[in-house]
Amino acid sequence: MRIEIMIDKEQKISQATLEALESELYRNLRPLYPRTAIRIRQGSAKGLELSSLKLDEDKKLVMGILQQVWENDCWLH
């Protein structure tokens, strides 16, 4: 599975925060999807792309994990 997240550069999120987010996403997703590749970058818009997930249940599960990680900011500390 491949996940690409684009964060609006106007939000001024530090590189350290992006790296912490990536690390936390790997920690949560790799046990379920060992072949996960994540790319987080800043750009002119916000976006999320999931590739190589065929089942709707998998997409819902991954989206739920992404949302849970984003909302639970304990990985920032």
C-alpha cells in the first residue's frame, strides 16, 4: 500500500513534525500492512492518496487509522 499526504505549506508545519507524523503512521499501519510506503510533503494544497487497496473495508480501516493518528497528537511530544 502507498499513502501520499500533501499538507498545505501555508500551515507552516515543521519538518520535525512531519517526520514524527510519518513515524507514528508507520508504527500504526505496518503491523497490518507490512508493505506500506508513506510520503508526506508540503505543497500548495491539501490532499490524500491511497494506492493498492482493493477492498473498501481496507480503505475504511486505513482512513480510520489516519484520522485517529492525526487527532491524537501524543506523537508530537
